[in-house]
Amino acid sequence: MMEQFGRYILLERIAEGGMAEVFRAAVVGSAGFNKIVAIKRILPHLAKDESFVAMLVDEAKIAATLVHPNILQVMDLGDHKGVYFIAMEFVVGRSLDAVIHRAQQKGLSLPPEFCASVIRDALQGLNYAHKKTDSFGSPAGIIHRDISPQNIMVGYDGSVRLADFGIARAAERTTHTVTGSIKGKPGYMSPEQVMGRAIDHRLDIYAMGVVLHEMLCMQRMRKGGTDAQVLVVVASGAFPTFEQQGVTVDPALAQVVYKALALDPANRWADAHTFSSALDEVSRAQGWHCGPTQIAQLMQHLFAPEIERERQAQLHFAQLLKDPILDGDSLAVELDGPGGTVTRTVRHTGVSQIPPGEPLGRNAVTPMNLTSVGGGARQPAGNRMAWLLGSLMALGLTAAAVSRFAPGVMPGGTAPPVGVASLVVETDPPGAQVFLGGALQSGVSPLVVKDLPVGPLEVEARMEGMAPVKDVRILQAAETATVKLTLRAVAAAVMVAVTSEPTGAKVTVAGTELGRTPLSVPINGKNAVTLILESPGHHRVERVVNAADAPKKLHVKLVEKDRADSRVARPLPPPSPDANGRLTIVTRPWGRVSIDREDTLRSTPFVEFALPPGKHVISVHNPEENLSTDVTVDIRPGELTTISRDLN
């Protein structure tokens, strides 16, 4: 449900955590000026913590000065009716944590060139922040202190950004308030942090090394155990080598990672720039070429359904919020409020000027004011929702560059033409058919297509005897973008004899059932093919096969599902105020709950479970991300004990 929040319109909630909730939002001004942003709204209980708010304001001021292609831009911080918020650019993509998780789901390993490229880009943003100076030329002393896969954003267009700059200290303050012992995510902390020694920017180097290690191994570097157990291991400086993880990594790349993970900060990479340069040298030596185009192609492979849903969401909001009839400075809006309706007029007061000394980078938004004043005619009560939507549509928004934090260009506060973009499609060899968003275009490459809607656009080139090539381009308003696609001859089909244990497993490729094992499957083209094998009572298995190195025979053993999974969950004992206490557990993310080492067959949120009085060991485990927590609780008769935890 849409909500007016100060000068922003909250379109949909896209994330929620223990510190804040994040919305896709729109900020609007006069003459059709608009921008899609992300609003991180601080949860109410934190707004009451004066020291937290003071830190948040101070650090957000610092974050607003960080204008770099590899840093998520913070554009505004304020409060609306006592609720504090941060406005950021809105990226079309996913966190690196989600990228790793999706690859694991598909049974894939991230290519080493992809890993090196993503971390190299993130390091470039980190280096900029580390070396930032104030207006007098003195070092700003900025340290991220919360580097993790969750805070590295990978765009569908191949861009990479560091997130949560400027609120890292505030986030740490929040963690300190909750736990009373640790600051930051234990698995990504450096030994000197754990030991309470002096810290500097090299703790970020260490954390980035942990992230790269995890990308190459496709698993957590620090896993299992309690926070305390993880911290003991971190303090020792010990970490598993790639060989110990059973992963083959180029020796030169392995040494780059190991140097970042040195126990003594003096033995690590001196700064983010030298770390990034070392990754570049390895990439050149290996002949790797992985830039935004290649990253975007991998994201398309991993998140094709999400990209299509996002495209539909953009169209939805564009239609919902667009009304060419608007031609005035004010707009009456009627909202349902507590105990009745509230009618007010929203008046566009124009675009304010940037105060002297404030940066205006390529991703910055000129602030605007939407002032609420009294007056305005009421609309018929029976049609309030339809009238409200029509009123919001009259704000003239566009769906330019949206989804989980995307960049936009608004130079000087001038509104770009709505939905106007051009695209030049070039292919090698030329003469290919061109499909945009699945629609065949008139003519062949090289081809110029005008008047395209802004936002993500799938570009495909096809030619007889060649494997089709796709790319995803994020079109910005008023730009002329160029996409270059290289087509290659289709390789001869390779027949793979697929067998399974048990036999008779269903084989599916790209949503099409090919038959049941034993079965011969043709593999051709340069793109990888994912074979999905399914059999009743067994876990589904995915195998990725390339024509270039396809095996002649592929035997797959399917694993039986755990019989415990099919058991009926134990019924909740009836609560007895006299004899039993009750337990509620809420975790982020979800997890399966065990009590005194016995599986309850239930997952969080785990509400009012009856337990006898005394001490109990509660374990919560998330198998998808291999995260867990253990806690000992003391249950009292007739009382409710509530636990809220982040899994690590």
C-alpha cells in the first residue's frame, strides 16, 4: 500500500531488518521532476535512543560526501514526525550474499574472474572512502567496519557498489546495545578488532579478503558454533586454505587472498588500491576479461525471473503514477486516517538550491519540498481509494532505473524527458536480427532504435548458424546507449548419456521435460545447460553441462529425503500457567528450532511454546545460509520468555 512520508511517496516495502525497513519510494517536485529512491526508515525503538540518532546524523553527513561509482549514494537524512530515515539511490540488482546463495541453489560455482572483478570494483570504492579528505585537506579517517556480502550490491547492469557507508558506526552502536559484547558481524571481523587492539583501514582489507575467500569457495569461511567460538578462531588468525576446503584456485589468486587475511595488519595489503591492483595483475596473467557486460550476463542467468518481475513492476508503477492531465501547482489528496479521513492539499513549492559546499555528484538528487497545507475539497467517500490513486498518478512519476538501489542522473534539477532513450545495437558479425524485450525489431544490426522506455531492457541478437546472444542494458532517460554483441558459430551437438540411481528420474531442461533416465540428452551451443533430475521421495539434483567439455556419460545419484522431514510436527503442549512457562523465538533469517538438542520440526517465528521450568538450550539453524545460534534460557512458571536474534 502506498504511503505519503514527508516529501516522499513510499511505493512498496522491499526489505525489513532489526534496524530499519526499506522502501521503493518516489520523490517529486514541480514541472514533472521526479526520482525513484530507496528510503531506509529507522524502526521506532531506535529513534528513542538519542546517542544512536546523534551518531546516525553525524555519519550520514559523512556518507553524503562520498560520491563514487562504486559506493551507494546517500542523498538525504531527516525525520518525519519523529521517525528518522535515510534516502539512497535505488539499485537494480541483488546483494552479493544473494548472488552467492542463488548460485548455490543452482549447484553452480561463481567463476574466479567474476569474483576478482566484483571485489576489485568494491575495493575501488573502498579506496576512495579510505582516502577521502575533509574541506581542509585532512584525512577524514573513514573506515567502513561492516564489509560483508550483504553490503556489496551487484546490479543487473553489471555495476558494483558498497552499501551502508556512513551508518556503519551507527549499526555497530545498535549491535552493541543488543549484545553488550561484540561489534559487527563476527565472521568478518579482523583479529585486532577481536583482541581490542588499535584498528585502522586495514580491518576493511581483511574483511574484503574474507568475502573473496567465500566467493571462491562458495561457503562461509567461518561457520558453525556460537559467536564466542567464531571470535576465538578469528583472534587466532587461523583460516582454512583453499586446499583444505577442497577448492582449486589459481596459486597467484590464492596468495592475493592469503595476504589480505594476514594476522598482522602490517603484512596485509597496504591499502585497497594495492589489493585491487593485485587482482588486476592476476586477471591479466590469466587472460580473464570480466567487466560490467560479463557480470550482467551472469546476473541474467542467475536472476532471470526476478529481472522479468522487476520489469513488470516498473511498468506497473509507471502506469500507476503517471497522469499527463496534471497542469498545476497543487493537488488535493484524501487519506484514511485514525477515526476518519484526512483531506489536505499537497503543493509543489519547487526545487530548492543546493547549499554552498554541498556536493552534487552524478547520482545526487536536488532536494525538493512538498509542504502540506490545509484546505482542499473532499471527494466522495465511496470512491476514496480510486480517487487517491488518481491523485498520486497526477504527480507525473516515471519508473526510471528502479529496483533495489539504482543510479540515476538528474543534473541541475532538470527533469529528463519521460521514457525517451535511444539504443544502438552492434553485432560481430553484422546483419543479425535484433530482439528488444523479446520483440523482433525491423531491420538488422547495426541498428538504431529510438523512443525506448527507460529502465532495464533485454537485448538479444540472432543469426542463422550462430548461438543467440543476450545482454541486459539499463536505459537512462535522454541517453543514447550502445550495446555490442559477439555471435559465435553453434558447436556441433554433443550427446550425453544420462543415468541415475534410482532409474526413471525425470529429466528437465529449461522447463521442458525430455524424458526419464536412462536417456540421451543433446547438448549444443556455447551456453551452459542445466539438467534437472527429479524422482519421488528424493531431493532434486541440478547438473550444469557445457558442450565444450560435456561428458559422454553422466551418472547422478539422487539422495533420499530425510524421513524426519515428512514426520508430523509434534503438537504444542497445552500451556499450563501453574506448571509450565512459554517461549517465543524470532530470528533473522528464519531457522529450524531444536530444544535441548531435540528437533521440534518447527521453524521461527516460534510462538508461545510450552516448556517446563528450568534451563533449556535453544538452537536455531538456517540450512540455506548455514547460519545458526545457540542460547540458554531460564523458563519460569507461568511466564513468557521472548528471544530475538540475528543468526550468524
